[in-house]
Amino acid sequence: MTNPVKLAVIYYSSTGFSAEIAKEISVAAEKAGAEVRLLKAAELAPEAAIASNEAWAAHAAASAGIPVATPADVEWADAVIFGTPTRFGNISSQLKQFIDTLGGLWAQGKLADKVYSGFVTTATTHGGQESTLLALYNSIHHFGGLVVSPGYTDPVKFIDGNPYGTSHVDAQGNNPVSDQTRNAARHQAERVVQVAAALRNGRAA
């Protein structure tokens, strides 16, 4: 890719499952030719809450070197893939807080006409995966963005079973990210890069 698609992968993760999927997506997108920024939403929870959960504290320490996303990263990007654990069937407050900082770019029309997609993790089966992604995509419609969901565009999606975006059930931290989820994540990354490249090349023509 002569002028690579610029992709921002922006996620929130408390105990590491969403972070693991974000890394899988980033690697796949780079292999597909994109220039990728892997970024996390800023933590809002107090230190006492983080320290009270061993897995949360361990992941906070392990991910300390991941840059925190800024509105400038979204302005830079041709495509954005957001990732979040579900919170009562909705996106995490940390990711929502970041999205709410994009008002200035929205007012200038700088969020429009970009490609967007999303992925999600839940603790339980049927724990709000689809509703969380649909809630995320509500914001994209307000941006004037272009939602590129994976749909059933590859055989891996008939195994993964979620056309809205890659999803994983962590079973309260007991279920590692599977090959099924990784395959879905890679396909989603490749599809986003492909569509973003076609959109940009079409504009240049």
C-alpha cells in the first residue's frame, strides 16, 4: 500500500481481554498494510477500586506503556476501531468519556466520512454484546461516519456468530481469548482496512 490507511485502534480494558483483542486487530491491520496506532481510553476508576481487583491491578501495570488516546488520534485516522467491555449492555464509561471529548472535531465535520467499527467483551453469554455494539454505533451515525461491521462476509463469522463486531465471553476471567475470536478479529481488521483504502482511493480518483 503506497499510502497506507491510517488506523486508530482505541479500546478500554480493565482486566485485559479487550486489550488482547485490540492487539490482535492491530497486528492483522499492519499485516494488511495499514499504519496503526494502538491506544487506550484513559482510566476513570479510582486507584482503590483498581487495587481491590487483582486482575485489574495487574493489567493496569502491564498496559502502562500503551499511549492514551486523544482527539488528535481520531483526526489523524482514516479508520477507527473502538473496543470495550460491556457495562449493563452499554459501552464502558471510560470509552464513552473519550468519545464525548470528540465534540470539537464533530463540530468541525472532522469525524465524518471516516470508517468505524467495534468489538466487545462480556463476562457472560448473552451479556449485552450486540446491544453494546449497537449503542457504540449510535455515536458513529451522529459523526456522519461509515460503519463497517464484519457481517457474515467470511466463513469465520459463521463460527463467531456476531455480525456486529468481534466479541468474546471471558466467563468472569476464566475463558482465554480463543482462536475463534482471534480469527474474527483478524477478519474485521482486514475488512476495515480494505474498505477504508477503497474509500480513500475512490476519492482520489
